[in-house]
Amino acid sequence: MNNYVIKKKNKNKKIGKFNYEEEGYLFKPNIKSNNLIKISNLSLMDKEMTIPILKKKLDKSFRKLASIILSVLNDEDTTSGDCIMALDEISKEKAIIRNKYKEYLEKQEQEKYLKRIKVLEQEVKEKIVAIRLLEETKEEELEKGRGR
């Protein structure tokens, strides 16, 4: 693994842009230190170096998605509209994994994340079915109450 050090020799703090023929994984690093150079964008050319960054990013987004899904599943006042919005978030995350990270992650790693998301998706779909059944039983009870 190659290590790179950037030393500050002047007060300008600007680094020239390097032009490469091939595109790398572009991301914005989250460095919060006052005495370091501020980096707005970073492009990694080595695909092996991107894997740990992507895994960390995917784990973070999966935790966010799971918290959204769990709040929808555990809330008793959840409507089918809330569940559909959660399904939209799931499909968005799946599309990102399949399209954006396809060339950086191995097939096995992609499948691992997609399986985890599929479990959440199945739970939301079951919640939608349960909500619709509950709505139908409430409507039947209202109709029975109106009859003679």
C-alpha cells in the first residue's frame, strides 16, 4: 500500500489538479482538523483502496436505512404511505449499490449488502399487507354497524 504525504511549504495551501486518463472513485473526505489542508474532493485511482471506504459508507447508509425502516415497522400509527416511502428509500439504496458501486465492489460483497436490504424490504411489504388487512376489517365492521 502506498502512503502519500503532502507538506505545506507556503501559505497558499492550494494543490494543483492532476489530470489522469482514467477516472477513479470520487468522494469528499470528512476531515475535521484545523491544522490540516482542507480537501474538497479526492479521487482514488486504486480500486483496492476504495473498498474499505465504500464498506464504511455502505454500513453507515444501511444503519440509517434500518433505523428508518424500524421506526416505520414499530410505529402503530404507520400508514401504507409511510411504508411506500420506506420502500422508495430501499429501492434507491439498491440502485446505488447496483449502479454506482458496481465496478468497485466484488459481486460477493454486493450480494451481501443486497441480501441485507432484501430482508428489510420483505418486512416492509409484510407491514403493508398487515395495514391493508386491518383497514379492510375496519371497513367491514363499519358496514356491519350500519346495517339493520
